[in-house]
Amino acid sequence: MPVRPRVIINAAMSVDGKIALSDGKAVRLSNEEDLRRVHRLRAEADAILVGVGTVLMDDPKLTVKAEYAKGRNPLRVVLDSDGKTPENAHVLDGTAPTLIVTSADSTRTFPRAEVLRCGKDEVDLALLLDHLASRGIKTVLVEGGSTVIWSFLRHRLADELKVFISSRVLGGHAAPTLAGGQGVTPLDEAPGLRLDRIERLGDGALLEYTVVR
């Protein structure tokens, strides 16, 4: 059995822990220094992964921008249990290989994308990582959203967490935070992190953690 890929969660958040506005819309929190870092990460990764909520709300391309980094585009992986990715989404534009991962119950197919049915009611992340390993994927970059980030942390499937903290405060009770989902009860069920590095990037700061299993 091939070794599972190394999973790196990368995100940008405001000082108060928000990753988007109260209506769920994305807002650019990374400064220019951090954008260069993010695109270098993408260029070094074998796959980049988001949930369908991010696709529906932000319609990201999930590619490497030449003005920030040089390198090939990684495999784009979208967790989409019910097959909701629109046919005109940027991840289906054919500019990079794309894998849409649905549950076994979904019958949806997609233009210019491969489909993997993985898990009964929702995507089985452990099984997905095994599948990616069998394809030679060694590094997966997880870019969100908050529910996906929490799922990888909760199931102890992430290896690293990199968080850029922007010098902004967004506020809002409904604004999504770095990690969503149900959360933990009690506290001792919370995933552990070890802070390895802090770096100032322009007017923000990058925090790099190892996830302690």
C-alpha cells in the first residue's frame, strides 16, 4: 500500500479568525508577500483540494499564477458529495486536470473532469487519500473551506497547518472561521498543534504548525 500523501492545510484569516465575510463571500486577506508564498506552495504540491462550497461561492481557478510563481498546475480536487459543481465552474475549464469526488449515491458526470465516487453518504477522506497515493500523489494542499479544513483536522488526516494572519478585523457572528463543523466537546478531543515557526510577511504574519496526532 503506497504511503498516504502529506496533507498541508493553508489558509488566510483576519485577526479575529474569519476567512470570509458574513455573507460567505471571499475577501482577499493575503497580501502580496503571502500570495507569492501561496502560489509557490501550489507549484510544489501534487494536488490542491477544496470543498464544493468554495467552488459555489468563490469559483476559484486553483492554478499557479505565473506572476507569483513558476511551476506546473497541480491536480485540482473538489469534494462534492452530491455533485453540485456547475458546468461553467473554473475548475472545469480544462486548464488543469480536475478530479471531482462524490459519494457513491451521486450519478453526476462532469465535462473535462474525472469523477471518483468515494464514500456512502459523504466523501471518505481516508479512502480518498489512499486513492491519491495510488496515483503517485505525494503532497495535497487543502485550501478550504472551513468545513473541509475541520474535517481533515478532526479525522487527524492533516500533517501541517499554515495560517496567514491579515491585519484586518472582519467581525460578524455568521462569518466563517478557519475551522467550521460541529467542533469538539470536551476540549481534550481538540486536535493538537505544535507551533514551529512565525514569520512576518509585510503587514501580516505567517504561523506554521505541525499537527500532533
